[in-house]
Amino acid sequence: MFCGVDEAGKGAVLGPMVVAAAGIVDSSIIDPIGIRDSKQLSPRRREEIYTILISACEYHVVYISPEEIDSSLPVESLNLVVARAHAACVAALSPRTAYLDACDVNAARFADTVLHLLKTPCEIIAEHRADNSYMIVGAASIIAKVLRDRSIQELREEYGDIGSGYPSDKKTVQFLKDYIREYAAPPPCARKSWKTVSGLLSAQNQSSLFDF
């Protein structure tokens, strides 16, 4: 077997990061599916392909919650957090070769990090934009993205319109501003270690001080 690994939600300020691996023994199994970079597909098409993939491939998924990310970052880098999740996905499938979408600026370093986290031999190939270069990584990308989107939809049902969950999204930032203004604390679904959250908390504390 060979597998591909990719993640969704690494840079998000809300919700989990989702890391997924997809594994197959014959690439012809997924050739006809029409896999592309998950970001280039509509949500509906991603869901359609996801349904096919989970029947055609072996797969494994790791969810990394905001709390886990916040508790890890004082000690570890985010790249190491992601590498641990990639290693867990590879270990779960036990492939001969694993193709990874490298989240480190140094792709070779990321491959070495994941390799050293594994307890069994595996050829590790890590590249930037691997979801464009390797169909099996594209498959993992779609699985991760669909499951991340579902997690965000669950948060919308709980909190209302929170946007995409990324700091570049004005709806997401407005949601955080409104929540912090009302509760004087970020929501549990937020990554408190992110500058977006700490900056809004600081601004709210300053505002409260002036009110006092």
C-alpha cells in the first residue's frame, strides 16, 4: 500500500485541524474519480468524491482540537504538532510509501521529522503542494476538507454565522469580537494562542479599563 496525507484547518482560528490519510494499493482505483486540489472543488463536489473515496480507500483521520493546539504550542511548534498527526495517520495505515503535503517551509525537514516519529519503516516523501502532484494526497486533502467543513457547520449550528473560521474572514473576526465583548472570553472553539484572539482580548480589556 501507499498513502497520501494532508490537513485542513491548520491556519484557522476556529475549530479543529483535521489531518487525513488515504491509502490504496492500485492507483487505477481512484484514477476515474476526478480528484483535484480540494480547494478547487465546490463543497458539493467534495462531498460526492468523499463518499466514493471512503469506500475505495483505506483511510485514517486525526482531529486536533483548539485546546490541544493551545496546550502544545508553548512547548512545541505548530509544525511538530502537525507532524505528529501525520505520523499517526501513516502508522495507522502502515504503508510502504507515504506522500505528505509538507507544512514546513523545509519539506525535507518535515519528512525527516515524520520519519523519526514512526516506529516502523516507511519511505516518506514530503513536498509542498503535494495535493496537486500526487492524486493520493489530493484524496487525503478532500477527506480532511470535508470533515473540517462538517465540524465548522456544527459550530455554525451552535453559534450562528461564524464564517469560515479563518482570521482573514471578516465574519469570523466579527463573531469573535461580539463573543468576547459579551462574555469577556473567547469561545471554546477558538484557538486562544492565535494572535487574532489575543489581540481582541487585549482590545476588550483596554476598553473595559477605560469604561471603569
